[in-house]
Amino acid sequence: MCRNITTLRGLEPVATPEEIEAAARQYVRKVSGVAKPTDATGDAFERAVAAVTAATTELLGTLPPRRVPPKNDPPLRRIACARTA
């Protein structure tokens, strides 16, 4: 499940809040089956995104540094990396 969510731990430069929220949004879309929130699903969807974003931010902030960078570093999708590439 969610195989295409990018590994955020160990990225250089570190994952931005926008990248963390995008991963959270993708996760919530996948587990909820809600691709486009509606009036009926929007509030619950956004609360879930906020909760997953907060949990991910806390997790990334408390884990020790990675010994090996992630294999799936997406340099072409990262603005900071794309500018230097």
C-alpha cells in the first residue's frame, strides 16, 4: 500500500513542511479512498491530513539520522535539488 510515497527521512536538504504535507495527503487519499474531498468528506479528510502531517513531522524530528540516504531521492521533484541539478 502507498508504495509511491517518497521516503522523507534522510533527504538532503531535509524534507520541507510542504513535502511532509504532500505525503500525508497522499496517504490519507489512499487509505480513505477519497481522491477529491467533497462537502461531505472535506472536514474529516483535512483533519486526517493535519494529524498525519503532525505525526510525520514529530517522527522525522525524533528519529536518528539515517546511515544511508534513501534510494528513492526524487531530485527532479524537489525544487531545491532541481535548481542545482
